[in-house]
Amino acid sequence: MEERRLSGFTNNINHNIIMENRSKVSISGVEDVDSFDEQTVVLFTSAGLLTLKGKDFHINKLNVDSGEVVIEGDVESLVYSENVGRETGGFFSKMFK
């Protein structure tokens, strides 16, 4: 399997997404949470910046040690983008400094 390298992201962590009926998303390989509210969740993952959009989002599980996040709500889209804004750190990095 070819390893894809993105600047600023580590690829030695497995990144997986499991979506159940567009209402529950389990994500592994999460390095940090950039921002979240009821309509948008932005995560730094080992595969790039991941933006989830939808309605009524709730983060039910967040384990920064294992890199796992579980989000429930009405999922409308999941979009990856490159290393935008990574150098400033995410929401939890700023909160725990």
C-alpha cells in the first residue's frame, strides 16, 4: 500500500472513518480538534484536515491519547483539505497550554 505524505501531518497513525446511517461517525487517527459547533467539526487527522458539516452535532467521545472521536448528528458532508492553519494548533492545544 502506498503511503501518502502531507506536509505537517504524520502518516504513521492509522486513520479510519466508520459512519452509521449518516447519524454517527467514529473517526480514528485524530491528532487535534481545530473547532466544533452544532453544524461544523474541523479535525486535524493523520490523513489531513477533515471538515464535517451537518446539523445537531455532538461530540460523544473524545480520546486525544488514542486519537479517537465519535460524533453524532445529521452528517451532510465530509471533506479533506491540505495543511491549512495547522501551525497555530487546534482548539484543545490552545486550551491546555
